[in-house]
Amino acid sequence: MAKRIRERLDKHEIRENVLRPCKYLGYDRDQIGMHLMGREAFTIAESQFRRAVWLNPFEPIFKEHLAWCLYQQHRYAEALPVIQEAIAQQPDAQRFKELKRLIDARIRDGPPADKSIAPSA
């Protein structure tokens, strides 16, 4: 039974790989990533966000979520180009600019004493 599940998952991933890049893919991965971020499983969430971005590079929200995830891991230098890409895709999104401002401040001033900053869904 485990082999069948693994084969089905592999077929699903193969199908995703063939269809990418596609503006309809990645939403399930992003949703899983947001759930994992809520549980503070940042490393696993990051892999889901990266997959979502890879499958659908047209959706700037996936990039925002990846940047938040990297921010939560204090990986500010990695988060900065990701949020800059999101801003380039959607320049009028104020929340992207706010996240960039937070990242810039952390790069300039160092990590915060309080880790209680949460992303918006």
C-alpha cells in the first residue's frame, strides 16, 4: 500500500513538472506552507513555498510567503531578493513593501529581540 501511495505521489509530481510553469499550480503547496508556518515548522514550510514559486512564478503571493518564512528564520539576506521579485510583479501591494521595509531594517540593525511577527495569509 505504501508503494502505491508513493507511486501516486510521484505521478502527481511528474504531472506538475510537465505542466509548469502554470498560473494554476502551486496553490495547494502554498496552503500547506502556510499551515506549517503557523506550526513554526519553517524548514518544511520553506520547501513547500519554494515548490509553489517554482511551479507558478506568476503568483507574487507565493514569493511573499517564502520571504516571510525566510524572515522568520532570520535569513534576511535571502528574503530580500524574493520580496523584491514580488514587488516587481505587483508594485502597488503595500504589504510587500512593508515586508521589504522590515527585512531592510533587520539587515541594517540585526535580528529583533521579539520573534512574534506573523505573516498575513
